[in-house]
Amino acid sequence: MTQEERGGDAYAKAGVDIAAGNALVRRIGPLAMATARPGTMGGLGGFGAVFDLAAEDFTDPLLVAATDGVGTKLLLAEALGRHDTLGIDLVAMCVNDLVVQGAEPLFFLDYLATGKLEVEAATALVTGIAKGCTLANCALIGGETAEMPGVYAPGRFDLAGFALGAVERHDLLPRRVEAGDRIIGLASSGLHSNGYSLVRRIVADAGVDLTAPAPFDGSLELGRVLLEPTRIYVRSCRAAIRQGGVKALAHITGGGLVENPPRVVPDGLRVRLDAGKWPLPPVMRWLAEAGGLDHATLARTFNCGLGMLLFVESEAADAILEILAGQGETALLVGAVEAGPAGPAAVVIEGVETAWPAVAPRS
């Protein structure tokens, strides 16, 4: 045995498997290559990833960056042994934040940390990341896999994503939102990647088996519903922006419908939403019933069925709705902007008593 082999064996005994890491790189190389777009240079394995911005058709670009994770949703994936959709969540949480500022996502990098590298699970995770990048039309140009025994227990892992986009300086969002602007809501695909600490507590307290039929729909497995990946809105929102009349977007993540819209609305205005204009997803209705959640908690914790809000000029609303429908979105007029009291913008949600019963009726 050579000194190099003895050294590698010692590292493996310490809990770090270099061979497994190399095997993973070989597997994910083709996945990353499949996401290439103009500007992509080289492949995986370098000390840094290179992207040629000059290959893109920008005149006066601003760069927009975002980073995020998937929160404790990954604990549900661990419990179920399913890792194929978390990568889509990871990409979505980053690129949806980029398009809110009008940016086109260009490339993505991921970070996977684990106690013991399991090549099959890691490959499934990166396969999901590559799928998310394809949906967002951005390139997966690099990443890092860290095996850290002692920090993470075997079978435990964490994910982080990093995305970079670009937008022409004159197209940067938000533009000034005003009273009279209309609000278009885009349907979510489910819980997306927020509120899972509360979700896990409710599931545990209810004693529900994740692999059993969902209490709200016997044709679906509860675990599958809870792991439904975050919808990626990049292509549809960029199409709406190109149509004209879009002033701002709000990605409905942590803080729900209460805390995210005011991030793009000036002081002295009020966001008025009508809960009767869109359906509360069955999974959220069940969580409200099983967890005894009130309307305020629902609105501050979950997206309540709307993953993205668009603030648009009133006269442009119909054309934008048509564009969004053509992009495959369920898009609805859900409210408007109005004058409010002095101070930070706030959100008022009307009709929750009827549309969102705090305790869902039993069948």
C-alpha cells in the first residue's frame, strides 16, 4: 500500500469518503452540462466557476444575486427517504427572488453538507437542482459537497443555493406602486418551502403517518403533498414583464401574505386582498383544522395558495392575465392597492371568515 493509499484509508476511517465524492462528481457532470446556456464556460471540477456575461445580450446590465435554502422541509424528505424534489425547491427559492427584481437568472451554484455522503441520495438531490435550473433557464455551473462527520449525523444533510441574474438598468423592479394598481396572484403548487417547522409539529401532534392517504384527499399520500416542490415562476413572470405594465412583484415566502407584499409597496399605501378570489389549498385548510390555526397565523406563515403577486397598472391587467394564462399559470385578480394611513404599507385580507374557516368543516 502506498503512502497516498494509507492516507486515503485514514481519511475514510475518520468519516470522509473521497472516492464517494469523486463518484458523485462523475454522475452529476452530465446533469450540469445539460443546463448550459450562452455564457457557460468549462465544466465542473475547477476551483471556481466562470460565466461570460458578454455572451448574453445585455446593454447596461445590473447583477442581482440571491441565496436561500429549503428549511426544515428537508427533514420530511429525510424521514421519507425521498430526495428527488428538494433540488427544485432550492432553485425556486433563489430564482423566484431574482425575477421579483426583473432579473433573468443566469447561473446557479449549490452547497450540500452531510454527515456521510450517500451517492444515490446526493445524485437525486442534484438531479432535482438540474431540473429546477432547466425550468428557470439558468445554468448549473458549480457547487460544493462537504462531508462533515461530527457536525451532521449520518443521514442528515443541509442544502444552500446561490443564484446570479442580470437585468437592464432601466428594467429594474420594483417601480413605484400607486393607489389604483391592481394585484394579480399566481397559484402556488402547495406549501412551497416555508412553514415546515409548524407543519412538522402539526403532523406529529396529529399522529398522522406520512405514507398514509392524506386526511383531506384519500387519493394522495400525505408525504407526497407535503414534499410537492416550489413552483418556479421565472418564465411566466418575465413574459408578463415584457408585456409591460408590471410595476412590482412579491415572492410569497417566509412571512406569508402579510409580510412580503409591503416589501415592494411604498409607505402610506395599503394592499387589499380578497380571500374569496382564490381557493385556499386543501392541505392548508387541513393544517388550520388539525393545528387550530387562526386566520392571522395562516396568512403570516403560509402562502395560502398564492406563490407570487404582481402589482400592475390597472389598464394593463387584462393583457397580463392573458399572457400569464398562456404561460400555464393560474392567474387571478386578487386585490388592489389603495391609499392607507401614514407609515409603512400594510396588508388587509378581506373575506377570510368565509373563505378561510379557521377550522375546516368535516365531511
